[in-house]
Amino acid sequence: MVMKMKIVLLGAPGTGKGTMAFSMSRALSLPHISTGDLFRSHIAEETDLGQKAKQYLASGRLVPDEITIGMVKERLAEADCRAGFLLDGFPRTVPQAVALNEVLKLEGEELDLVLNLQVPEELIFRRITNRLVCSACGKPYNKLDFPPTEDGVCDICGGPVIQRQDDTAETLRTRLDTYYELTDPLVAYYQEQGILLNHDNSSKHTPDQVESLITKVKEQINLKRRSSAAAISRE
């Protein structure tokens, strides 16, 4: 039986959220919902939300809450999210976190866990300026640590592997400063709710590390659910 889980992946740009989400999504049979992918999809389809988001993404600025919340709310309403999801890149502000809680509450649901990935800033710059991504399926790669087997070709789907235009040191500096100002407060926000799990994601990504982390995730979620059930039984 697949364990129903609603997980948020938190962390600065370059901490490995996309890579970790890709692996965890497959291992847990949960949809990986990346706001970056949502933005690119809406921009490619030239939707109203996509056109509004485009100008912010191009300069590395944070897309306004009302645009991001609209895209995520629409995605979470799809059928594949009924058994849970992995949210990557949302929420990025406390107001977004409050909005997510409200969306879930309307369905009688709540987040199970927020996984906070931590990496030193020096390593973040090294990762971002060397990262690649399959433009077809979204699988992440890195020129230095885990390049595709065949240069420019995705190991999974055979699609073209590219470097994004916004993966420059200058744009990353803007994104990191924005993260520290607006997104980092979410660590305290979710810690107060008792659903935060910190994880040092500095080392090279391996199947064994992912399996070990997934075990920790399941243990924490089960502990939270047992605690909640015990509290209800005492009422």
C-alpha cells in the first residue's frame, strides 16, 4: 500500500531540491510539482499567468504570490495529487505558506512534512553555474558531479540536455538575496508547526542516501500522525 504523503521541499537555489524531488517522487510514487516547471509550462502556453510571471523570472526576481498561488492551486486540484505530492519551490513566502494551508484545509488535509535541504553557499554557486536539465522530462544533471552518459542527451528519455539561461552567477546572487529575505523565514514558520526536517544535502547524490532520507521522512511522518491521533483521543 502506497503511503499518502504531502511534502514540501524547502531550501535555497542550488541545494538540490529538484534532484532530490526527482528521486523521491519515483521512490514514493508521488507527483513532483515544481513551480519552475509550472512557470515554464504557462509561459510556453502563453497563458495570462505565464505572461505575468515571465518578466519576473527573466531577472531572477520572485514571482508575486497571487500568480504563483494561482498556478499551484490549479495543479493541486488535478487527480494525481489526491494521494499526495512533493512540492518543490512552493511556498517561497510566509503568505504563500498560509495560502497553501488554507487550500489543503478546505479538503480536510494538511502538510505532513517540510524537508529543508541545507548546503553551504560556496557549493551552491558551484552547483548552479554547472547544472543542466533535460528540456523534455526535466531530469536534472550537473556538468561536474553527474553529467548525462552521452553529452547533451538525457539518460531517461533521450531528450536534449541544456543549461538554463538564468543559471549565471549574477542572477544567482539576486535569487539568493531574495531567498534569505523572503523564504528563509519559512524555516522558523514550519519549525513552530513541528513538521520541519533539516537535511544536509552537501554530499554527492546517491541511491543509498536517498533511501536513507526517505526512511527518515517516513519515520517523522508516522511519528507526527501517531502524536496527532493520541492528542485527538485525549480530547
